[in-house]
Amino acid sequence: MGRMNRIIVTGAAGRIGGAARRALAPERDLLRLLDRDRATELRENEEMRIADAADLDAMVAACTGMDCLVHLAGIPTEAAWDALLPANVIGAYTAFEAARIAGVGRVIFASSNHAMGYHPASKRLDRDTLPRPDSLYGAAKVWGEALASLYADRHGLETCALRIGSFRERPLSRRELRTWISHRDMGQLLRCCVDAPAFHHFVAYGLSANDEAPWENGELNRWLGYAPEDNAGDWRDDVPDTPPDVADAERFHGGFYCVPGFKGAPRLL
């Protein structure tokens, strides 16, 4: 597969969408942006489509003629099932199915670290660690990861799922000193996945070069050419200590997502 010169980004008006645009727009023939809200300050090679990423007909039309789909659309936090079902469950299916129908060769799916949230924080996770979602949001991301694997195996799409960490301008908590990914590193990771040589399917963690990184991509980073430039440790002195009322969240990789309604036995996790 040659260079990805025609790319569609869903959720393009969102926060990660902005990082994707900055990283991917240079030297591309076309960056097609799809969102229910209008992205601003379009570059000469950017084209905006106002549509719902869960609308299969609209997605097929938007994917037609594209080399690569970067699927960022969806609700980015825990939410009610009635909201997550169309946006994150049906929306994930629609993205992969539209790519298949339209002949898009590569799909990059924005998963989340919350697909792994109920693993104990003392355990270091690698790409072979099985999912343990911490929420309906996390479970929906596991669904998207499963679709990525299915569409690679059955339909021959090149697919990857990125378990994105805490995407912020700077880390705001003790947990985020471990899980942070900067805007600059997020853009670089997406660009590396778009421009990677041919592959079948892989899962990777989206993480900056943090001193206390809890997740490991192993040799994949070298293969991708991903060399994160930022380190949450640079902000250590500016991050407040964890207050006692959220200390329980630090037992798990998923942090505070793991606490509401928790009735499990931590010793068994």
C-alpha cells in the first residue's frame, strides 16, 4: 500500500481531532473532516463534511476515494447507555463497515486506556494483556478493538486500535503523571500509524515518554517510528497530591472510572 495521501478524520472538530489535523494536514492531497459540528480555520487541503459518524450512508459517501480512515468520533467519557449505543457502539461498526464498502485500505480506531481499567495499578500492562474495561465507555472501546481485529481478518483491512491515555495540555493529577499523552505526541502517534508500512492489525498504547509509564508497546514503537517527545515528569512539582477521597481510584489503571458502583473485591483483582 502506498503513501496515505487522502485521509478522512471523524470527530475532526473535537480535541484529538485538532491534534490529528495539525499532524496530518501537511503534505497530504486531501484531509476530509467529518463531524456533527463544523471544524474551524480549514486549510487549503481540508474539506469539511457535516454528518453523524453513525450514519452508514453518510460515512460511505465520505469514505469514498479515501486511503485511510482515522476514526475519532464518539462520546469521549463515560455516559448513559442510550447515548453510548449510537455514538460509540453503532458508530464504531459504521466506521469499519463504511471503510469496507468504500474500499478504504487502512483504519485507525481511537480506543482508550479505559478498555484496560480494572487491571490493578501495580501490574504493568503490555499489548498482549487482555482487556478489563472499567465502564460502559471502556466496554464500547473493547467492542471497537474487536471490530478492528475482525475487519482485518475477514475483510483484509489494515487496522490498528490506539488505547489513548490522558490527553491534555498538561497532566493534572498524580495518575496522569503516568497516563498522560501530550497534544504533540498524540499527533505524532497518529501520523506514524497513518504512514506506517503495510501491516495486518495491531493494538498500541497512546502515551508520552513518562517516567512512570504503566503501559508498554515494546518493539512496536521502534517499528512505527514513534518517539514521544514529552514527559509528564516535567510537571511533577505542579501536580497536587492525591486527596484522600480519591485514593481508592489509584488501585486501578482506570482511576476514578473504577470507583462508582464498585462492589468487587480488590484483593481478587
